[in-house]
Amino acid sequence: MNKLRVLSLIITGAAMLHAPIALAQDTGAMSFFITSAGPGKGANLGGLAGADQHCQTLAAAAGAGQRTWRAYLSTTATADQPAVNARDRIGKGPWHNAKGVMVAKDVADLHSDANQLNKQNSVSEQGKEINGRGDTPNTHDILTGSLQDGTASPAGEDTTCRNWTSDTDGSALLGHHDRTGGGANPTSWNSAHGSRGCSQENLQSTGGNGLFYCFVAD
């Protein structure tokens, strides 16, 4: 076998060796996280647009700002606007956390018992665990404004702190990212119980900090 043939085989083999690695990295790129911090105004996120921008900003700081990010938040119907369902805002999946772990393959999987959302997997954009029940402080309450199937509450119920524009009056539905705690549905990641109020202090008093879920929507 001549030297050129040997060299060709070596180059081809090296390319084949590296191809699966590159594919795995592309497949597991971050497409889901919990915000490492909220905007700081309790549940007043500046509406859906403000929450989406917060997701985009945090993703960009983590090197993942080239894709379109959306907050997993529902809004209730008003006289001027129809309700918005969180499940309809976040694309089709699959979604991976910052460590490359797939937390759900699609919307149906995300809202089923088969999803992989828990304290270990529901990490921030920096890949860090969020404090849960038993930690100090406990920040496991995650803003969603959603029912367990990812849809909005019926019109007339304030479960979104006035559609994410209030840090005073109102209440918001919260999920438990660690799948434990109190409330009507303590193991629900997206609809465990309502908040005491909408201010940062009220959210903190029951185990939250104004954090929310972000998903890649494209």
C-alpha cells in the first residue's frame, strides 16, 4: 500500500472518530434552564415580553443567545387579549439542560410523568442547582401561572399577578422545581400552589425568589 493511500485512510478514520462527538455536542446544546435570578421586582416581569427578554439576556451571557428563548408563563384572558398558554410558547422540543441532559423530548412528554425535571436536572443557565426544600434559603417556587397541563386559568382568576405586571396585589401559580413541598399539588413542577402575593418579599416568604423556566422556542 503506497504512502498516499495510508495517509488517506488515516485522515478518513480521524474524521469518522470525531464526527459522533460533534453530533452529541450539537444534540445536547442547552435549550432549557431556570433563571439564576429574576428581574428583582417580584412577579412584575414586564409582561411576557419582559420575561422573554430576561431569558434571552441570561442565555446570551451563558453563550446560548443565538436561539430564540421564551419564558414558560401563561397569561389569563382580559377584555382586550385572549389567554396565552405556557405550553404553546415553547416550541416542540426536545429540551436539554446546561449539562446536556434531556429533560423532555416534546410538549406531551414535558407535561407527563415521564419528564426528567427535578432538582438535579432543573438547573440554571450556568448549570448550577437551584435551592430546594431543606436548603437555606428555599427558592423552589417557580413562577408559571399555569395549570398542570400547561394551560392558563379561566378568565376572572388572577393566577398571574395581573399577567406578570404586578409586584403588589394578586397571586401567581407556582411550580416546585424539586418536586416536593406543600400545596394542592406538591410534586408538580409547574402548578403546586398559589403565591401569597406578588412582591419579592411575598414570593420569598413562601419559598421562592421570582425565578421562572426558560425554553428554546425555535
